[in-house]
Amino acid sequence: MLYGFYPDVLNNPGEEQIILKNLVNSYLYRDILAHSDIRKPEVLDKLVQALALQLGSEVSYNELAQTVNVDKNTISKYIDILQKGYIMI
């Protein structure tokens, strides 16, 4: 449950973090950053982590902005990009 049910994760026990990190780097950073106006990839990484911790909870742009240490307009823009890239719905 902790690492999800991505097939490579299930087929390679003990390498979960490496596999998921490679997946994030190849998909998030290659595709999303190449086709969007994201200037701070480290903010995107922190935002995705913050959103993962709020799974099932109501999301507050103000709270995320404080957690990630950027303004709420940046949070809104980055969430929109994540939604358009089908990373989150």
C-alpha cells in the first residue's frame, strides 16, 4: 500500500523508492516541465509531496502555499498543470 500498485514496484521488492523516483523524474520532469511554464521544479516536487500527504482531505491553496513556501497563485497554476497532465484529478 505504501508504494502503490505500479507493476515494476510489485515485481521488484526492495527497490520501490528507486523505481518510483525514476518514474517521477522521467514523467514529471521530462513531460510536464517541457510543456509548461514551470520555472521551479523543486517547488513542483514539494507540492506533489504535500498533496500526497493530504490524500482524501480537503485541499487548501493557502495551506499548501505555506507548506511549499510560495504564493497561492503559484500553487493554483501548478495544480492546474498537474490536472492537465493527468497526474492528479
